[in-house]
Amino acid sequence: MELAKIETFVKIQPADIGGADMMVARCLAAAADGDETAYFDLGVIYSTGSHGVDSDLIEAHKWFNLAASRGHEEASWCRADISDEMTAREIAEAQRRAREWLSIGTRYAA
């Protein structure tokens, strides 16, 4: 088969670089630089299950916790709100993940 016919047959689609998945990637990149707004945005994304990710309260709590630790006031309210829907074990896991995120960032900074 000729290349043109193969492309037509399989209907190759270019990657969506402006879509929802890029929002998460941009937030993760900004979070790696310590941006508390990106931490908060990731908390919202994971708590609502938006931008192509599944709802995950442990991840949401982690990101809200990181944002709150940087002084983002709304993040502390959101963290408290979702904590009501989580078990103590889930909260402990979220806190462990937040500490792990911070320790990885500290290693790269050194």
C-alpha cells in the first residue's frame, strides 16, 4: 500500500496539544517549580475529576495540602471539605504523598 492510502485507512490524528491533558501537564510543570496556584489547580482537577483525570480524593488532598502549606487560603478550605469524605487512612496516604513530593523537590534543588 502507498503511504497516503495507509494514512487515510488508519485515520491518523495529531495529538491535541491544546486540550485538557495539556492543562494537567502545564499544572504539573508549574507545580514542580513550587507554584502554589498550580498546586491548587491540581487539587481542583483531582477533586472534581476534570480535564481528563478521574476523581481521586487522595491526590486532591495532597495538592490542596501543598497549596495550603504555601499560604493559599482557599486550598485549606478545600482540603478540609474533602477530608470529610475521606478515611483517616486515606488522609494519611495523602499526607505521605505530599511529603514525598516535597522531598523529591528538595533533592532536585540540592
